[in-house]
Amino acid sequence: ACLLPLILVACSTLTHDPVETRDLISDFEGGSSEEAFGQADKRSKKGLNRLAYLLEGGMILHTQGHLEASNTQFGEAEGVIRHHEEKAVVSLSKGTAQVGSIFVNEKTLPYTGEPFEKVLVNTFKASNYLFLHDFEGARVEIRRSFARQKEIERMRQDDYERVQDEAKRRGISSRRVFRAVDVHYQDQKEIVRRARNLYEDAFAYYLSAIVYELNREYNDAYIDLKKVQDLRPGVPYVENDLLRMAGRSGLWDELKEKENRLGRQPRMWDEKREGDVLIFFGSGMAPRKTQIKISIPIPDVGIISMAFPKYEPVPNPVRYGALYDRQGHLYGRTFVLTDLEAIAIRNLDDRMPTLALKQVFRSAVKGAMAKTARDQGGWAADLATNLYNVITEQADLRCWQTLPQNMQVARVFLPSGRHELVFALHGNTGARVQEREFVLDVRPGETIFVSARTGPWDLIGFNVFQLGPSGVDRVE
């Protein structure tokens, strides 16, 4: 009788989030953004998954080019994140909040977002402000993004130490648990190594450098570009911007040293004759979580089968985008700045020791419940307990599914005047797989932002943001 309410709660968590969002994601990937946003907006009003739907809605609106509305969604998401973090500060152990998760699973708790997802909320808000030519708004969000990045490592370490102490108290060998779980993730270690630094984002630093440059704070731009170069070496536009900012800052010795090391001189922007075109390209779809089952021996309980999340990469046929004129002259191609696929998978890899021990603790409680049921309640209680354990053994598969696989950038300086242009997608063989024609009227000294996004197959978002007489004009 006591188990019946828990079983009913467990049944309510049976549906995996990827199943619940299947139509939403399908609409988004197929270019039906309005339908996708309608579903996200409807589900974001309340419930355990409110944050997840706010994140999806913010990204859908960003892809459509509805920048103010996108920031409204991301602002709400940020408020939800802060609310959960403030509750955690009140009770570091989360004893009251996690009673349900001990007996069921993480899906009984409100979704609070993966650590890297929290950083990206501010990063995408910053890009929205940048496209709106609101450089101060972008600067504020970039600072918040940097602050959040610094918090991630500290919070992860604190959480890890707490579960390690609990494992020692319970007499559980954390090393044995880690080995038993880690073997099931060995096939993704190469992807993990692609994320050179989980706690610093090259894309965010590049946005910051652009804001500083456009505000003519060249020395600060130079400092952030050095960070980008360290995190993501070999991007031609970053190298060129680094050289330009060294020259603009009067750092002649550093300019000469970097010219010698990079083997090139900077291509300067002639603001009296040229415009600046910055292309931000979100390519493909970020990985989604799937469930795997792992059996681990637990002291005084026996061998327990437990469910864990594992990211599954989404195939991406597009390697890069490129900007041409109608005659086929290449102005420039995009290069990856941030590999979100690798960051997501490494984020889970870094958190796995903590997640594994928490799962072991829950399984130990379930095992003790089963033993008590057998000893005191007979076959009926034993059956109910086993049924409950089977139903509740599910991994939490919630994640931000509309994120791109990676963020790419290109930067070209075009002569002032009217340009008939082509943005082409190139596949893994180098061949063009899709094209988008558009026209730009370039004015001297202005900066134009192009935002492009693909799903798993085609271009699903393409917007040009250019300052007009009454503000920013968006050209679809």
C-alpha cells in the first residue's frame, strides 16, 4: 500500500523526453519553425520540463531571426535557472528536494539544465544583442557567460566531493564504480578529447572581441582574441583579427612576433571603402541523450542493473559554409570555433563519476526496500517492489536538443556597393550541397551580420542583420 503512490509517480515519469519532443524537433529540423515554437511555447508554461522548453523556444526564435523574442525566452530560462540555484544554496544537500529522486530518478525533479547549457543561454543572448547592434547589451551577457564558465568547474568539484564523502560513509568503492561505468563510454573518448577546455568557450571570447573592436577598445579585443587563438588555433579570421588588433593597439613587437610565427601580414579593413561582413553559422544538430543499462555489484545488495544517459551524435552532412559572388568567386569559408558536440559529450564524461555514485546510492536504497519487502511483506510486497524498481529504472534524457553541432564563423571585407552573393553549404567531400542567394548593399565602415543554421540536412535559418535608417533591418 505504501509503495502504490510511488509506483503511480514512477509511471508518470515513464515517457522519455526525446519521445515527448519528437514532433517539435521534427518540425524544427524540417524548417517548420513556427509549428515547432508553438509546441515549445505551450509546454514551457509549467511542469518539470519548463526550462528545457524555454531553451528550445529561445533557439527556435534565434534561428528565425526574432532576436528580441528569443532574448525574452532566454531571459525566462535564466530566471528558472537562478530560481533552482537559489533553492540549492538554501539547502546544499538538497535533502528535501531530492527525496523523490532517491526513490525514483532524476526525472522526478525539475530540469535545471546541463552546466554547459547554462553558459550558452548567455552566449546566445549576447549574439542576439550583437545582431541588434546593441553592443552594451552584448557586453553584459558576455560577462555573465564568463562568470558562469568559472562557476561550472567549482560547482562540479563541490558536487563530486560531496558524493565521494557519501560513498566512503557507505563503504562503496568509487574507483570500482567508475571503472564499471567508464568502460561503456570508451567509444566516445576521441570526441571527448576534441573539447580542449570545457570551462572556456572560444565562440564567447570571439563575440567579446568583436564587441570590443566595434567599440574601438582594441587592446581588450586583442586580449580576448589571444584566448580564442589558444582555445581554437588555426582559424584564419581569428589570426587576421589578432594581427589587426595588435596593430590597432600599437603593440608593434607583438605584431612582428605574430607575423613571423603565423607567416602572414594582416588584411586590414579599409573602413572608408569597405564594409565588414561577419557570418555566424550553426551547423547540424547537437547530440541527443539515449539510455544504456549497466550492471554493477553493490555491497549488501548484489548485482544491480542501472540506467545511465549517453549522448548519441547526430550525423551532419555539412562540413562548412562559403560565401561567393554570382560568378563563383570565393570571398571566404566558415571555420569551427566551438564544437558543441564534443562539449556536450565531455560535459557528461566529466560529470559521470558524480552521476554514477548518485545512481549507486539510489539503487542501494531500492535494494534495501526489496529485501525488507521480501522479509516482511511476503510475495505480494516483493512483486510490488520489483515492479516499482523496474518502472523507475530510467535515465534522465532531458537536454537542449535544438542546439547546433558546432558554431562556425567567417569574416570578409567587401567593397562598398551592391553585391549579389551566394551562401553555399559544402559537404564532407567538399562538393556544394545547397545554396542560398541574397543581395547586400554594403556601405563603407558598416558591420553586417549574417546568421545561418542547418538542421541534419538542409538550411533551416538564414538572416541578414544590417543597420537601416530606423534601426536594424532583417533580410530573410
